Amino acid sequence: MPFLRGRLLDNGVSKGQRREYLQYLLDELETFYERVSWRGELDERHWKALRSFHRDILLCLY
């Protein structure tokens, strides 16, 4: 996750609210990843959450 965080925050995200929101999303994504990895399986609700993270991160970047 540190690689993803570094790449996203260093490439094109200006300071301010967008950067703070992206940091928040990445923190939440990391927590989500840890929870799911402990569980050891992916349900449909996990896929929906991942798609939501994907959409929110893309919206924050553009």
C-alpha cells in the first residue's frame, strides 16, 4: 500500500481538500484490505466496496 499511496499522492494531486480526501480514501482502503485479508475470502459486498473505492479515487484524481 505505501507504493500506491506514494504514486497517487505525488503525481498530480494538488494540496488542499482533494489531497486530504485522497489520503482519507487510502487510509480507508488500507483498513479494508487488512479486514478482508484476515477473513480470507471475498464476497460480493467486498467487490462492491472495491468498485466504490476505485470510483472515488478516480473522481478525486480528475
